[in-house]
Amino acid sequence: MLTLTIAASGGLVLAGAALQALARDGGGPVEPLLPPTELLARRNGAPRPAGVPGPERSTTVSHRFISNMLLALAGGLVLVVTQAFAPPVVAWIAFGVTGVGVLLLIVATALAPGRGNVQRTLDAVAGVLAAWTIVETLVFSGMLMVWLTFGAAAAIVAVAAAGLIVHELSTERVVHSLEDVRTHDRSMEALA
């Protein structure tokens, strides 16, 4: 009964964190997506239109980053559990955390804006892995179930890592496009 309680609470904590992250700021982006030239102009002191947050506002973490980090933490927790606990405990914790918890996380973030096609594909893969975890913890037992759970949790960590890498690459793309605009503007000033 204790393991069932731990598994259920782990899944609920994971889902609650995702829902709280989505509820903040209405689930939308903090600033509207702007072309790099306008972002650079605003960075250099151009006035901001009404409704656009200024520098006094703190930076928020994106929903993609939060959901991928929660996914990685859930998978990592179950990886440790597979090596530290007996098979019945592994089954219930995996069922609650990487099964039900990850499915709730995927459902909570499924319709969030700004996720992109690559992230939605990774979410679908994580959802399939979570469904598989639910099935395999209920159907198999013993060490077979432990190693199947280990493999599913490792795959969930890999999906989360891929999501974090994709998020980082998209952030870097924006930074490099801003640098390209700034370099272009300087070269045009030098020619003038």
C-alpha cells in the first residue's frame, strides 16, 4: 500500500508541476514573437509598445524546457529505482511516475502554444513509452519487468534530452540571428 501511495503521489506531483507551469501567464508566450531586427532595436533602447513587458520583468522559463526537464527527472528517478528496489516496488513506482505521471504531463502540455512539430513528435514518443510502461508493469513481473522498465525509463530520459537539445538549438538560432543583424548593421554603417 505504501508503494502505491508513493507511486500515485509521484505521478500527481509531476502532473501538478506541469499544470502549474502552463497556468502561469495564461499558457502563452511572455513576449510576442518579433523579427530579429525589431528585437535588436528594442534591445538598443527603442520604445516598447503598450502591453509588451519591459526589462523590469523577470525572465520566465519556457514550457518546453519545464516539460522536458520534468520528463528527464521522472525517467531518471525510475532508472535509479530499478537498480535500488525490489521488483514489486519498481512496478508501482514506474506505473505511477513514468506511466501515469508522464501521460498526464503529455496530456497537460499537448495543446500548449509554441511547442513546434519536433517537440510534439517527441511528446508523442514519450506518450507511447508511458503507455508501454503502464502495460509492461501490469503484465510482466520479476526481473523481466525491471529490465523492461529500465529500458523504457532510459528511452524517456533520451526523449527528454532530445527535447532539451531542440529547445536549446532554437534559442541559439535566435541569438545568432540577432548577432547577424547587428554585424550587418555595423558593416552598413562602416560603408556609409
